[in-house]
Amino acid sequence: MKLFFALTIINIKMYFRNKQGIFWTLFFPGFIMIIFGFQSVFSVSENPQISVFISENPSNNSQQKLTEKEEILLNNISNDIKNILGIKTIYRLTNITKNQNYEEDSIIRVNISRDIINNTSLCEKISDSCKVVFTYDESFKKDSLTSKIIIEKNLQKIILENYPELGSNNATKYINSINYILNDEKSKNNYKNWIVPGIAAMAIMQTGIFSVGFTLVRLKRTGTLRRIKATPAGASHFLAAQIATRGIVILLQTYLLLLLGKVFLGADINISNFIFWVNITIISLIGGAVFIGLGLAISGKSRSEDTLAPVANLIVFPMMILSGIFFPVSSLPNWLSNFTQFFPLSFLANLMRSTTMDELQILSSGIQTIGLIVWFVIIFLIAIKLFEWE
């Protein structure tokens, strides 16, 4: 055991002396994460939708269901949003004083005061009570502005049709007095919250496969592994130290990326929670073991870096693109997403996201955890079968 620790310390020192390796392992994934995080161009909800509510004050003795005018208005708004933005809209009557439990898939929530449609005289006297409030995820500001135009147009239409007594001048004045308020927020399904754990999972995959694979192939090509077998240290201690070093690097890499996401992107990561870091550590080590095993398996039959690189890239790039790292898997065709959900990187990314976004413990994500452990067993059995010392 003392020999193992000594070899591990030596390997760690050698690893961190390689400035190029440190850049590609620690800083490049962070750079990619920040670039994509500031774009915030994807909806990460499985079924993104816009919620439109008619809000009423509970002190009013009005009926507790939508009127015909309100149904027509909301249906027209829903159709226009669907035709222009291609996004599903849900609507209903709600109470403005209640702590509303909005649907998680809503990227924009709109509250239209009921008095705007049914009580124009009150709105003219108390303009503050007649407002339309937009609450939108910061990733969808353009969609929220388009929704505002659609709702404004439909409100104008219904007011002109239903209140001819106002006259054109008063109607225009009344329409212009409606207060439209836009509030941006960062929802749980915000792209920044979503991309950070995805990039962390991708970085674990790349470190496990490329770092282990290329190192062992280089040592085999130069005959170092063969000579190490003849030393008192033994090949098993050396290999174990190599794996332990990569495990430590993977943990440091994951911690750094999550902290960068919190600091530079403002991702909602509960970094002050000790249990959170325990779960992240366990997930990172399991995921690291899977991809270190894959690196061992790929390097097993490879005679040089030239033969390793194409095989590694053939495995890495499809997983990186199709495992939901940069965009949601739901945007893929069903037949493809049903297949890619079983990739080891998909399991790892989903586990990371359930821990960072939903604050679930690893045991609460049963299917993802089991899937990753199954991959670990399969890959290490393959690695044992394929690995050669020379």
C-alpha cells in the first residue's frame, strides 16, 4: 500500500508538470462551458410551453370560470403563438393572491388582469390594477417580446369589438394605458443550469478515455510497461497508481467546472451544501471509473497513438453530440433518442443534472445510477479481456 501511495504521488506530480495536459483537462472544458452558457439558446424542457393566465382579485364577486370573451381572447392568443413561435400555450383563470404553482415546462408565464377585459371603467380610474405581467426565462427574451406583441394585438381587438361606447379616441387612450411589465428570471430549467453539469460529465469522459488511453499506449510503445513488470514495484501497482491519479484529476476537474459555472454563469448550484459535494464526488468517481475502463479497453489492442486516436474519436464524438450535452435529447428523432439514452455519457450527464438542478441524492436517481454501474461492469470485463502489457 505504501508503494501504491508513493507511485500515485509521483504520477500526480508528473501530470501537473504537463502544462498542455492541464490546459486541455481543466481550462478548455471551462472555456467551452462559458461560451455555450452565455448563448442560452435552447429550451431544456421536454415540452416547452407558454402559460397565459387571466388573473382576478379574490375580493371581486365575479364568476369563477372563464367568460365567453375571455375564452375567445385566450384561444386567439394561443393560436397566434402556436403559428408564429411554434410553442404550445396553456391558459386558465387564476387567483392573483395565491402562490401559484406554475408548470415547470413553462418558459414564459403571462398574467392578464381580468379587469382589462371586463371592467374598463375601473382600469381607467386605477390603471395600476390593470396590467399584463410577463415572467420569462432569461434565455427567451425575444420570445417574450413576440408574445407581448401578440397579446397586445389581441387585447386591442377584443376591447374595440366589445366596448364600442368608448369611441375610437378613448379606446386608443385606454389601450395605451394598459401597463405591460416584463420580468426576467432564471428558472430551474435555465440553459446555464443545464449546460454546467453536462460539460462536467463530458470532461470526465474525455479525461478517462484520452488521458488513460494515450498514456498507456505511449508506455507500451516505448517498452516502459514491459520493463516495469520486471521491477519490484510491479505492473499492478503502477497501473493502479495511474488509475488513482486520473480519479483525483477527474474530481478536481469536476469541482472546478461546477465552481466556474456558479461564479461566471450564475448557475443555481448549491455549493454550500456538504451533501451535494458528497453526491457529486460519488457520481464523478463512478463515471470516471466507467470511462477510465473504456480508456483501458481502447488502449488494450492499440500499438500506437495513431491507431488509438481514430478508435477513441469514433466512440467519444457520437456520445458527446448525442448524449444531451449541448442540446436536449428531446430535439432528436424519437428512434435516435430512444437509443442514445442508454449511452454511458447520457446516464452520467442525467445523474449530474439531477444532483445540481433537482438537488436529488444519488440513491434517488435509481435508473441512472444502475445504468452507470452496469456500464462499469461491462466495460471493465471488456478491458480485462483486451488489455495487453506489450
